[in-house]
Amino acid sequence: QKEVEQNSGPLSVPEGAIASLNCTYSDRVSQSFFWYRQYSGKSPELIMSIYSNGDKEDGRFTAQLNKASQYVSLLIRDSQPSDSATYLCAVITGGGNKLTFGTGTQLKVEL
Amino acid sequence: DAGITQSPRHKVTETGTPVTLRCHQTENHRYMYWYRQDPGHGLRLIHYSYGVKDTDKGEVSDGYSVSRSKTEDFLLTLESATSSQTSVYFCAISGYENTEAFFGQGTRLTVV
């Protein structure tokens, strides 16, 4: 079982819609969860971090964490073509601050 | 942008030669990471460091070694490069336990 799992997509949504990206993790004691966005040919950039159960909102982005279900999600409201990218879920697992990524979900926002 | 510099940015090398990639940071961050990124595999952790001279293996460490003799530098060495190590390599840094990491610009390595 992979430590962090995501659907690879692509996930296609129309402009203005809500995009929902999902991630599951295997280490029950994980405490820190992150979403990164990566444009083709670029480095990953942090867009959200979440540490507690529930929702965390930042502009058009909402991260949701459910530790009991070992599930993290990212909602993007009012999706724009500029949101088209690969979204990477990351979890700190084990000791030494080991940061593990999922394989990423490709999002396409269509006009 | 976090002060992270990877060098070189691009490199072509021959099979069997040793290669060293450098990650240099000016943030005095404790944690440093090396990842490789290949189509369909996302970011895979090679090695990471939680302090000077403190390193540990990630999920794809075979064929790679690392060294961290000072806070600002984390070196990744391919002892004898193989074609399967052709990839984009990213360095990342993090300042505190359980907090986010920031990435360098990446190094594109081609082994021919």
C-alpha cells in the first residue's frame, strides 16, 4: 500500500465549477498535510497546509481533513483555466520529518 | 521565493560516471530533501536530512548517496549513473518539524 494515494486524473471541470481533489494516506499518526500545485516544467508550489480535522479556507481554496478516515481533500471554487495544473498531496509520515507525496492529480479547467 | 539554489540546472552524463547534484539554501532550515520526478510516479523521496550529518533513506534510495556537512548544503551523488536515473531532481527545505517544505528549481539529468 502506498503511503499517499491520489487519482491521477485527468480531472476535467468547466470554468466556474468546483474542482474536488482527493487524497488518502496510510500512516494513522500523520499530523501534517499539504497541497501543492505544479505547472508543467515548474517546481511544486505550496497552496494549502492543514493540521486539524475540519475545513480550512484560503480564498478560492478549501482543504478538508478527516483523520479518522485518513482522508484529505482540496476544493477549488470558481475554477479558472489558470488552475489547470497537477495537484500534489503531501503528508509528513514517520520520524525525521519525512515528507511523502502522492502521484498527483492533473486538473484541466475547460472554457 | 525561499533561498534555494540547485546546481547544475541541466546535465547530460554518460552511463557509469559519477554525478553530484548540489542543493544550497540561505534560509538556515533544518530539514532538506531530495526527490526525483518521473512521469506517472509523482515526486519520490530519495534521501532526506534532519540536521547536519543526519540523513535517512527515502523510498528510492538505491544507487544514490547524500552528504550534509553543513546546514546550507545537501549533496546528492549518483555513484555510477544509469539510464534509469534520468529524471528531474528536486531539492526541498523545511524550517520546522511538521511544517511545509519549499522547492528549488529542479535539475534535469540525462544519462546516456
